Amino acid sequence: MLRFQHPEYFQWLLLLIPAIAAFGYVIWWKRKAIRKWGDTRLVQQLFTDYRPVLFRWKFFLLLMALCLVIVGAANLQMGTHMEKVETKGVDVMVALDVSKSMLAQDVQPSRLQRATQLLSRLFDQLPGDRIGLVVFAGQAYLQMPLTLDHAAAHMYLNAITPDMVPTPGTNIASAMEMCRQAFNTQEKTHKVIILITDGEDFGEGAVEQARKAYQEGIIIHTIGVGTPAGAPIRDPETGDYKRDENGQIVISRLNETELKQIAAEGHGSFQYLDQVSDVARHLENSINQIGQKTFQENMYTDYNSYFQYFLVLALLVVVLELFIPEKSKGLWARGASF
């Protein structure tokens, strides 16, 4: 089994964007300076030993070295030893809303980011529980089946974006049904669903699904993300706010009424997602109160790390870049453009 020990470091790849932008600016600045000096062809003849292509290669190699350092920091690992792990806990299925409305920023930095912060904290506070993850918008998908591998759970969590569910909408009923199907139907206890959403449900049957879940021994807790006042939804592709057919900006609001009904039918609790630590602590206490069962699962307990190979490659690339000059004499240097 391959995994990255620190997948959160991949966010540093965003540094490539300003680096590429800076490189583009330097190229533009050089061309602008040449035009100020005179005719472009005449100026280039004065620099026959300068090869712009080498300058681009040097930048490309430095960019590659940066990528290799980031991948090395994330630490690629391979499992080498598997053991049967036994622990006591509860089966917890999380249903996470990833619809476009979760991009609203009436809670900072956004509803979806606040929700993932909560889950990251909660996963760390439930070390003995099996965790599964369902993501949903207009449809629901089983992102991760129940597992004791919380490192894998964090990896799945870090990869969540609204683009992973192409169907628009917020079908809570579909998410609830998929969570129910993920449990062992022969067991009637030790099962919890945590529903995290703004509650803007465009489907039907969510309350009925909650009623069925409780009949199967499943406790349901709902977490409301957002505010009753709501906020507009910015489209990340266009940068503009979402509008209705009349051109009016759409305001997405927290639908706490439905979430409270679902929690009531599931004999669980409803909470606003305001303070992440407080909500995580309340969920942990609620889950620990329902009793525990014994799990047995085959898991990798030893891993080999391969970060050093990426760092060595990065060092070799940097050394190679140092040996590439920007000036080169010869026939192949002629005709090069800035």
C-alpha cells in the first residue's frame, strides 16, 4: 500500500503559480527593454552569444526541483508489515455536503473548509472508531468505506472539492441512504451518522431516511454550516456570484429547520458549526456515550519512507541548473529570440 504521510504539504504546490507569474513578468520586461533600445533584430545581433532558451531551461529545472522537494516533504511511504489490529469503538459514517452552496463565506474561510477543519479534528479525537465518508451534492458517493486507518481518512479529507460531485443540488436523502448501506445491517447498535451540510435540500425524503436509520439502530447528529442570514456563492471559475434566471444574486441560507427534524428523528443532536473545537468535543462525548464494540481489521503497521529519493533528485536538478549557462557561442545560438 502506497500513501503520503503528510499530504497537506501538497498545498505548497500553489507556490508554482506566483513563480510562473514572476517568470512571465521577467520575459515581458526583457522584451520591453529591447524594444526601448531599438529594432528588435538589431539588438539581438548584439547579443549573439545569449540564448534565451537556456534561461527558460534553468527556470524549468528550478521549478522541477521545487516540486520534488514538496513531494519529498509529503513523504511517500509503502506498507511493509500487516497485522490484525483489535480495538474498541463505534462505526461512524460522515455525510459531507460538497455542493456549490458550501463555498459561501458567511463562515470563514468558507462553509466547506470549516467543515473539513471539524472533521480533521474529530478524526484525531476518535482513534478507536471506524470512520467512513460519503460526499454528496445532487448525488451521493461513498468516498471511503468504514476503516480504522485514520491516516487514509485524512488523505481523503484533504482531497475534497466541490468538483468531485458533478451533479448540482443538495440531496440529503441520497446521502443518508448511502450511509445506511455502508453499515453492517445485522448489527443494531454502535452506529452513528454525522451529517454536515447547510441544509439547502433540493431532494425529498431526508426525514424519512433518518427515521429508517434510527429503526436500524443508527444515531444521527446533524451539523449546520452557515448562517440564517446567508451569503452569496462565488463561482470559482468566473469569479462572479451565482445568479438566478432574473439576474439576481442568489443568497444561500442555513436551513436549520430540516436539520433539527433529521436529528430529532435520529435521536441525536443538532449543532451550529461555530467553534470547531467545541463541536468536535460535543460529538466525541456523544459518540463515546453509546457504548463500544470490538473491531478487528488487517492494517499496515510498518512503512518504508522514500522521501530521500525525491530530495536527492531535487539536489541533482539544482546542480544541473548551476552548470547550464545563459550564454552560448556557436551557430545554434543565432536566431534565438528573447
